[in-house]
Amino acid sequence: MDKKSITFPAFTLIEMIIAMVLLVLVAGITSISYIMLQKQYVFFTKNAEQQFHLELLHNLIYTDIQNGTEIKRTMQQINIENNTSNIRYEITENEIIRFASVQPDTFKFRINEIITLMQNKTVLDGIIDEIHLSVEKEDMEPCVFSFTKYYGADLLIKNYEIIHPDVY
């Protein structure tokens, strides 16, 4: 009987090792890329959320001031009065809390500076027509908001003694 050797097409051991090394390299590059993309996603999501809260805070204060009839400041509060309700902003070192309804709105920002003016004079307690607010959050540049309220002559005349105490 004739013995014939039967051969099957197969890869050599060297070819298999090279294929495994290439597979490990591709898997490593893919996992590193995934980790980098995930970190970028978390970073951009966090920044987008912070930007959203900054814009929301700006829009609320702007709308409240424009709809208000009188704005008063005390040391840690800004009260905005209008015909239907009063809105109060409590300002601490690390947050701004807006009381306008049953549920208060809290904005977690570090307050760098708050300047309130009435006819270009600094006011710490009383009626104001300008607010300059500097806020920042971790890993962000400080953001400065400026708001101006234009009063009618009737309110300015009514509160003339309060606005200009040095005249009397």
C-alpha cells in the first residue's frame, strides 16, 4: 500500500503570531481612542451644562429686571418688585438662589464680585438701577453680567430723597 500524505492548507506558527500581534495593536489603539473620546465627551457635556446654567441665570435676571418696577439691594439680597409679585435673589459666596415661586432656583457658581449702582453711584443698601455680577465655575473663565434698569420719572421723583441723600 502506498502511503500518501494528506496536506491541509494552514498557517504557520510565525504567521499566527504576527496576526495576534497585529490584533493586539489594533485593539490597543482602539481602546485608547475610545478612552480619549469618552474623556472629551465628559468634558464637553460638563461645559455645555455650565454654559446652559450661565445663560439661564442671565436670562432670568434680565427678564426679572425688565419686568420689575423697582429693584432694591440689601447686603446679601436683591429684591425685584413688580405689580404681581416679588422676586428675591439671595447671593452667597458659592451660589445664587432665586425665590420666585414655591421651588427656588439654585445656581452653583462662585461669586467673584457684585457691584450695584444707582445713577453711577455704588449702593449697598437701597434702590439700584445697575447690577454688575462676576461669576465663575471650576475650570471656567470668569463671566461678567451687566444689567441696567431704566426707571420712569415718577419713580425717580418719588424716591429722590433716597437716591440723593446728600442733597438733603
